[in-house]
Amino acid sequence: MLLEKIKALQNYSKEQKASGLLLASLGHEINDSVLTYLLGYEPEQAAVLINQNKAILWLTPFEVPEAAQKFPEFEVKALSGQLTKLLHEALPISTLLIRGTVLPANVAKVLIEAGYELKEAQNIEHIIAQKNSAEITAMRTVCAKTDELFTQLIAHWAEFKTEQDAAKFIHRFALENNCEVSFPPIIASAANAAEPHHQTNETSLARGFCVIDLGLKINGYCSDLSRTIFIGEPNNEERTVYELVKKAQAESAALVKPGIKASEIDLVCRQILGEKEKYFIHGLGHGVGTAVHEWPSISGVSHAVLDAGMIITIEPGIYESGKYGIRIEDDILVTENRAEVLNQAT
């Protein structure tokens, strides 16, 4: 899988008429998502150079022996001394593709002073977004395990008294199944469900809608699943609004195919929600893969056009502040001619 990714970035570098692509996370707050895509984790300090002839991975010296075994596709070296010096030893002064949004300005300044011509690596997100067959298999695996997690969570629901009780079950499941949570799970009961990014706490589980947003990470690949359950017995109005969100989610997902604009899917979803659309306060979805939030954004302001191999979420929601919230989310693969929903949890 890694060799395919390296070759894709080598081809990209060649298409951009550059001598090489430099990726770096140098102990700063922002990690390079392309490094995460390559390595399967977020390194604290690392740099990668990819060109037509080589793929070099620089890491903290004590990490080198283990990484050399784990990543035979790379020439693994110690990240000791100035990156500029290490880079110059590997690549003569030339045009270098960088990720300007994550490369620190002081590092870019030093590279320019050393004589490198820096060129922004534009549209590189397309490479990450279009999954190869091995990545799709990895995503199927993590989505299936996430379905199992949700099923087990509901089977044990009567044991939980608070939001935190349910969240702890999710963490235990991940540990017992040799995986990680891809983000802190959201368990949002009753009025808390009206906050899309509610921070799970010791609130008692109460009558009403409860939004459950969870995901797992297996071998570097993430899932992102949302379901809304009802605690107690819903009345007709509550059933009706839930069915509206369910309809909007299913019909929006059915639109997913190569060539469709992300903004068009968002627009149709909002039309389905009708007068409730004013309570849909976030975008319809996002890419998912080695990070739980990747390009493209599925929203009304997105310029993205979907391609085969992309995996995105479709997650409409309705949130009436102080009252209730509902969200339903699946991970969806764009195939050659249709959408394939990767989650099967009811």
C-alpha cells in the first residue's frame, strides 16, 4: 500500500515540474496530513523527501532502527542537525514542492536563503482522497468493526446511567479489540443533542433523542459513524422529525457518484429538510481516511467534484437549541457509477 502512495506522489511531483516534494512535521502544533497519510500515524518530528529516484524519511534518531524495519519503502535517516543541510545532501538546489499551510515560515525562509525555489503543492489533497484498493479494504474493515461496536453499545445500553458511562464502553471496546477511537466519542442526551460537538460528560441519560457519534481507527484508517436513538417512547412529532432526517440522509447518500458537485448534494439535502433546514447548522459531510476529517468538504460552499475512490461522510442533522438534536452519518465510497454505504449499523 505504501509503495503505491509513494509512486502516486512521485507522479504528482513530476506533473508539477518539480525536483521533489518535501513534507515535514517539525514539532509544531500543525501536523502534515500527507505525512499521516503515508505513515499511518502523526509523527511529532519527521520529514519526507520524494522525487523520481528516492523516498527518504527523516526521523528522530532513536526512532530510526524501528522505522527502518517498518518502512522498507523509505530510506530512513536520522533527523539530526539542520533540515536544510540534510536536504542539500539528498537533493541539489532545485524547485521544491512544499505544503505552505503546514511548513513553518522560518523553515521556508531558510530553504529560500539556501537557494531552493519553493512551489506550493496545490491539489495534493486529491491524491489522498482517491483511495486505492488496499485502502478501500482497510476502510471496509474499520467500518465493519464500527458497526459491531454500535451494535454492542446498544445491547449494553440498559447498563449506562450517564453519557460518560456509554463513552467508557466505547473506549473499552477499542482497547479490547486492539484498535483506537478515531476521535473522542460524543454521547449527547436530550437537550445536549442540540450541540453538534457536545463534550460528553456526567449528564444523566434522559428521555429524548440521544446523538451517538463514534469512530474507530485500525491500521491507520478511521471510521466516523453517527446514529440517533430515542430514550423512552417518542411521540408522533418526534417520530416525524426523525424520519425526515433519515430520509434526507438516505436520499443525499444515493446522489453520490463520480462527477457530481459536493455543493449539489448539500443543496438537495437542504431542500428535503424544508422548513427544518434552518436547524441544519453545519456542512453535509467530509472526506475520511487516514484522518477522520479530510478533503473534500461536502457543503454548499465547496468547489469539490467527486471522483471514484473517494470516501466521504453524509451526515445531515437538525438541532433545536435547548430542545433536541438528531444526526445520522455513514461513511460512503464513491464507486465507478454509484454510492456504496460502508456502514450497515441500523
